Amino acid sequence: MVYRISEKFLIPALTHHTGIKERREWLEAFNRADVLALATSKVLNEGVNIPEASIALILSGSGSTREHIQRLGRILRPKPGKEAILYEVIASETTEENISERRGRSRQFQEAGYDSLYRFMR
């Protein structure tokens, strides 16, 4: 999916096949605004700082609350006047819908201080 998005929208793809040096170069280019978007697959979950990111779009989100909070953390890095939005695209009437709702009500999610607002569009 990452490669299809990358090709369709002409943006860099970062996956587990992307070397660490290349990942770092793309992230630096993104933070300098040389690149306006990145398509990634789980490689930016932990230990990555992307302060310039303000919008994230998750396709096929994980059921893990911890992983979801880490993804939120990528775009919620402090910066004066910054607002951030995370979109999670889920298929209605599937297990994804239930997982997303359950995750939003979890203790970890609430303790992390994230407001949960779920709108289902059918």
C-alpha cells in the first residue's frame, strides 16, 4: 500500500526496506519542507522526531493502543502555534471499526491526554 500511495502521489516511501541513512535523509528533507509528504509503513513508530508534521493519515491502523499513541506522538511534537490532526481511515462494519472505538476508550489513550472524537462516515 505504501508503494502504491508513493507512486500515485509522487512522494517518498519509507518502509522496512529503506535503509536507515536514506530514512534520515528523507526525514531531514521533510523537516526542511523540501518534501511535503511521506508515505511510511510502521518504520516511524518509535524514536523518530518529526516536529514539522501536523497531519497524519493512518490506513489500516493497528489494534495496539501503544502503537497508536506513538503514531500520535509523531505529529504532536511541541512547536509554538502548532495544531495537529490525525486521520484514521477505517472500513465501516468491520473489526477495524470496533478496534478503533475500543482503543479510543482505553485507559492508556485517556491517560496520554488525547481527546477521542470518532466520526463514522458511511
